[in-house]
Amino acid sequence: MQQSGKRVVQVNVKMSGEDFSLLQNAAAKLWPDAIISNSGILLGLAKLAANQAVGVKSRKSKRP
């Protein structure tokens, strides 16, 4: 029997202030109403890039 549970994975990221500012601006355009942390921005954008890298089609939500 397989149990599903969350795993904790630590990720360290090094980037310039300019790169981080670019990521913050991109997150603001992708998720304008979301209140998210800096790590949330990085993980969200990293997941989008990872899906693109392996060829997973994104689920686009309908916007009014």
C-alpha cells in the first residue's frame, strides 16, 4: 500500500538582483492578484519552465 505525503526538498538559488527583479516582474504579470512569497515566485516560474523543457502542455485558464 502506497502512502501519499508531502516531501520537503530544500532548494538553494543564487542569482543577481537584476535577475530576481525580472522574476518578480514576470510573476506580477502571471499572477497579478496573488499574494506570494519570493520562494513562491521562483518555484512557480521554475515549474512553468520545467514543463516547457519536458514538453508538457500547460492548462490555460479562461480569462474574462
